[in-house]
Amino acid sequence: MTTKRREYTREFKLEAISLVVDHNRKVAEVAKSLGIGISTLDNWVRKYKKEQQGVRPTKGLALTDDQRRIQELEREVRQLKIEKDILNEEGLSEALLRPDARGELCSSGLQLCWHRTTSTSIVD
């Protein structure tokens, strides 16, 4: 029978890290008092210290606010690139840039569509 991995909240991790980093307590002591593995807490502390130095986490969510914001922005950039590629494949990006283009672009999740609008002008 396999055991389920325990998951910890970001707040719990940061509090445990704070006990080690800010209050100069030993990793083993804090881990024992919180009922977590020594290697688990040690990994959290090492990851946190790297993030404080500006090193991006290679996997998982960041612990620090700055690195979380960077991850959020990177996700947004990836999404925008996907949308740009979709527009380029459909030839819509050029249509949008033409001054005589008439229509509207709607976006719903990953669905992009281009609707031509008809414009009538009355010439006397």
C-alpha cells in the first residue's frame, strides 16, 4: 500500500522557514517540533534562500512574493505568445493592423474569432 504525500500550505512553509532563518533555530529542531521531515524542511530553506538571491525555482511554485510574481508574469507572457501565434496562423494579425480593416476581435478563453462587420455609407 502506498502512502499519500503530505502537502503543506505556503504559509506553513514560510513560518517553518522563518523559525530557521530568522530565529536561528536548527533545522532538525524545527522539523521535529512541527512533525515534518528534516530533509523536507532543509529543502524548503535552501529553496527560499536561493529565491532570495534571485534564482528562479526550477519546479513548483515559488515561496517568495517576488518570485511568485515573476512566475505569474511568465505564465501571462506564454499565454500572450500562444494567442499571438493563433492570430498569425489565421492571418488575423495582419487584418487587424490594416487601416481599412473593419471588424471586431472577440476572445473567449483560447477561442479567438474575427467577425467582419458591414459598414454602409450613404453617398449623396
